[in-house]
Amino acid sequence: MKVRLGKHGHRVRLPLEKLHRLPGIGDGVDAYIWCIHCERTYPVGMVWLMPDGRQMCPYGDCDGDTFFDAYPWQLVRGTNPGLPEVPEWGVAYPQWA
């Protein structure tokens, strides 16, 4: 998949089905990642592939990467059991008051 960049080099929001999904990754209930930057979740393996090879959070308005800024959803739920088992796409789940 080609990464689409805006005129200033920023990522452009694409529909969910246009994001890159790494093959064979991210099946099962605990197959979600929580991004510390935007506090939203996404399926494991769904990433923005940048031209320099970095894998970024799939939300177009987030600058989090999938290496330092991604936490397993089950780990996040372990500290806050009131969160849903299966998170919703696009919903922010803040962890700090």
C-alpha cells in the first residue's frame, strides 16, 4: 500500500479499509493495541507504513509509532478493568485524569 502524504508531508486520513494490515498478525480477542499518544485502540498489525520504514499509529491525526507508543490492550485493561474487552475503533480511552 502506498502511504498518502498531504502537501506538507503529513499523513492524510484514509478509510479504515485502506490502512495496511500486516499479514498473519492480530487475530483473537487480545489482538488490540492502545496508543499512548491518541489514547485510541487499533487491531494489532494495522499500521501506517512511512516511506522511511517506520510503522505509525493508524490514526491520521496521531504521531505515535508502533514501537515506543503502543501497549497491548489487555495490559491497559489490567489496570482499568472497567474498560471493554473489545475496544471500539476511534474511541479514546484516557488513562489519566
